[in-house]
Amino acid sequence: MGPRTRFPRRFFLLSTTAVLATACQTIPFLSTKATAPPGPEQTLDRYFTLLATGQYGDAENLMSPSFQARLGHDGTQTLLHSVDSARVTNVEDAVQWANGLGARLPSPPPDRREYLVTLEVAPSVDGKQSWSDGTNRRFVDLVRQGGRWLIDSIAASPGVLITGLPTKTQNQTTVVLPPSPLLLGPAPVDRAIYTARQDAADHGGIAWATDPVQVVHRDGPSFGLDSSDSAEILRRDTDPVSLVPRAFVVIHQGQRTYLVTLIQPIRSGPGGVWAIEAVATYSPLPD
């Protein structure tokens, strides 16, 4: 019995030693495997998740130093504490978005990205001047620094990749798109965007958004209209079906004249923002 019981025990010990030796050789290989750093969209989503969970220090670490410098210390803290909850529901490449409107923008450089982000937001008490309660749209710029993607701007209007101009820190709502091919016909009005505009106008910003002529100058390049073209209001009325106030603006582009129809999609009357609903060729009736 003795010799037969010792042989299996020796065999078991040798087998165990071999297994442990093999494990010791494989574990270091697995532990040193490199993990890819978060991409720009992952960084964007993580930033708003951190805000929603009150992890403000970690969220601040995802903001670029230049963004924080532009905001200043107080502005940075105000932004970080501006929401009680925020959830990203859609992310769209802003360059592709602008090109879809007729712009001809180049691909972004490898270290920069810009997104048109849709969020569901519950603003904090102090954040009600920056966010609407519910659906919001923001243009978010990211820059790659030190091997990481960092938030470099959050604004209601496109940033430098779209406009070619640096984004302003406050009331960043001016949309300046390169003139696109002329787009005639009706245009969809995105209520989420104009709800954000209405909120900004109600808090003393973007006074131009309540003037139909200025809206044509600001948003006209998206429809192929030059912002320097002369424009004037032809008339105002109310849509007989929707009962929404309308304004008709005539714009002169060289020898051609166009009629731009605008509506007040959020609130009627003084202080309501205007949106371009359609562009058409126009031939005034002879006197």
C-alpha cells in the first residue's frame, strides 16, 4: 500500500507545481495588456454622467485647461453645478450635420471633434439660465491632449470646426455657416433647438433671435443666402391653419429675389423667437 499511495501524491504535487508555474507565466502577460483610452464620444457621455451623479471633481478633470481658463474658476463651478441630472440621448457629428445643410466643410483634424448633442436635462436652481427643463441641444467641442479627449466647449451654437471662429464663452448662440447651395422649399423646424433659443432669449441673450430680419441674416447661410444680402419685412400675418404668427422677409441676392417665411414655433408675440420655415423665389407684383 505504501509505495502505491506515495506515487499518486508525488504525481499530484508535480502536476500542481506545473499548473502554478504556467499560471505565473500567463498572468503577467494578461495584466500588462494595454486598454484603449476612451474615445471622444465616450468622454462626452462620461462627462454628463459624472455631472448627473455629483462627481464634480472627476467631471472637471474632463474639461480642457483652456476651457476652464475661458470660463474662469467661478464659471467652471457654475457649469459643473448647473444640472441636477443630465442624460445624453443622441450624438451627431457636427461637421456631418453642417454638411447635410449644404456646407462644404473639411474633415476635422485628428485632435479635434465637435458633436451636436441631445440631452434630457433637469437643471439645478442656478442652472435654469443655462438649460431648459427637458430636451436640450448643445454643440460640444473636444480636443485631444496628453493622449486623452477633453471637453473644450459647450455651447448653443456651432464651434470653430463649423464656423471657423473661436466659440464665445457666454451666450454662444450665433450660427455662422458657410453659404450652402440654395435650398428652396419648406424646412423642418426643430423645436428642441428653438426651445433652447427661446430660453436664452428669455434670460436676456440673443436678442437677434426675436427679430425675423436678423434671423434671416444669421441662419440664412444654411439655405444658401448670404448674410450680407439686403433684407426687409414684406408683411406679417397668422397661419390660418396652425394659428402661428408668420413673418415674410424679402431678401435681394444680386438680380434675384427670394421670399423667406418665418414662424414663431415656441411662443407668439413680442419676445418670441423666429425660425425659418421656407425659402422660395419671389417676383413682386407690378404696381
